[in-house]
Amino acid sequence: MMSPVISATAQEWVIRTRHPEFEDWDALGLWMSADVRHADEFNRLSLLDQDIAEAVAALPPHGEPIPLLPRTRSRWHGWALAASFALLAVPAGLFVRHRTVVTQPASEMAISTRPGETRTLAFPDGTSIAVAGGSSLTIDKAARRVDMGRGLATFSVEHDAAHPFAVTLGDITVTDVGTVFEIRRRGDESVVSVGRGEVRVDSRDNQPVRLVAGQQVRLSSQRTFETGASADGSVGQWQRGVLEYDGATIADVAADIQDLTGAQVTASPAIADRRFAGTIAMAGDPGQALQHISPLLGVTVRRHGEAWILEPSSNAITR
């Protein structure tokens, strides 16, 4: 249950942001980034406020009958998988904002996000999945299983020992042992990071690996496991525009920025395979954000039509 204090504070922020002269975005961003529950509650109340405003605007003029809602809406309850686009702690409109509801009673459903789009999927058992842009996955609600094709997602799982929650990455399976974890998959490489609790990673070519909070494993195209430490609090930070890397290629960083923001971002062949270790934060206009992080990446940024191209620079923080 959400804390009454958090709910009340989130409600105050929602009311304040409705004012046309509201400018305290930095303070709001700090409050939301301090605790994931702050962002979740602000998002929930913002969407509710938006729904109410749209419903009031759609009311007929005084004296006309109010149309009845379709009866199919009463069938949502147990079958519905609600998918709400998160309003993130980035005030300048960096992310596309959508809200959708998937109402099919079928157990299995496919989810695909466009670059710049984020969805939060809520299951009836309390489990939730935050899906980043440029991701695709198939969800089997009844089996509590997700087949992840590509992209980035953070899983907050309600543990059930009798019916464990699992994510498959080809022939690799990540099984929840009661936790919050994140999976980033691009091509034949995946990184599994644990924010809370524990997961088990199984593969036909390796012994099972158990990861606890603060640990991660990199799964390579050669089916090798490389375990290591993840940065404190890094799991789920992409929802606030923060990306953490430990030896990723500049090409992958560019692809992640494109998926996160929806802007067209590519790396020139001269630096595409260069490695980067560090943290970047995307906030505000994509062009301004890219200029801000370019020294950290050791690149320069060039605008070409609607696209942004990362090119070589002498200032590099790489590994």
C-alpha cells in the first residue's frame, strides 16, 4: 500500500504542475528520483488527472443525455493487463507519453514499444514490468513467463514459490527468487542486473548462476557468463533518463539513446566499436542533452537533417 505521505505529496505536485506558470521542475525531478515510489505515485495521479480532465471535456452540453459507457469495460477486472506510459522525471518533453490499456482475455500477448515510448505493465498479482523504447517481448500471464526479444525492461516481481516468474532470452532463462531486476538485450548479448532480492540464470552451456542485489551477469554471443557488480541504485534508472555502462560500445550507447528518446542517433563507423564505461543522464531536449554528454563519451555531435551523429573526438573516457 502506498504511503499516505507520498500520495499527499504527489497530489500536491500534480496540482502545482497544472499551473501555467509552474517552473519548479528541478525540485520535482529531485523528489521523483529520490524514491521509485515517488515517481510511480506521481505518474499514477497525473494519468488519473488527465483522464478526469478528458472525461469532463467530453461531457455533453447541459440538458443533453450522457451516453452510457460500453458494457465491455465491466469485463476488464481479472483479465485486464493495464499498460500505462510512465511520465518520467524529465520535464522538457524528452519522452513520448502514451497511455494504453490491453483488454484481451488471452493469456499470451505481444508487447512492442517504439523508440521514445515507455510502458509500465501491471499484472493482477502485483508484478509489474517497465518496458523501455525499442523493446519487444511476449508475455504469458498464466505461466508467469516472458520471452524477451530485444530492448530493456525492469521487472518488479511478486514472488510465488509455487509458480516462479521467468524471463527467457533464447536458450537462457532468468528465474525470479523474489526480486527487482533488469534485463538489457541487444543482438546476441544480454546483461541481467539485480536491484533487490535474487535471481537464478540457467543456460544449457553453463552452470546455473545465482545473483543477488548489486550483482550482474553479462551473457555473450559465445554463451559465456561474466559476473560482476552493478552500480548501487542503477536498476531502473533508465526510467529517469539515466544510463549506466561498463564497457558498452558507442554504437550500443547511441542505440540506447535513440530508444530512450525517440531521436535518431547513430555512431560513425570510426567510433562505433569504441568502449565506454560510466553514467550518462539524458534530460531536456535531445540535442542539448547530447551536447552535454558528448565530452563524457569522448565524441562530438553533428546534426544531419533529423538525425544526430556521434563522431570522433580527442576527449574520451573509455575502457
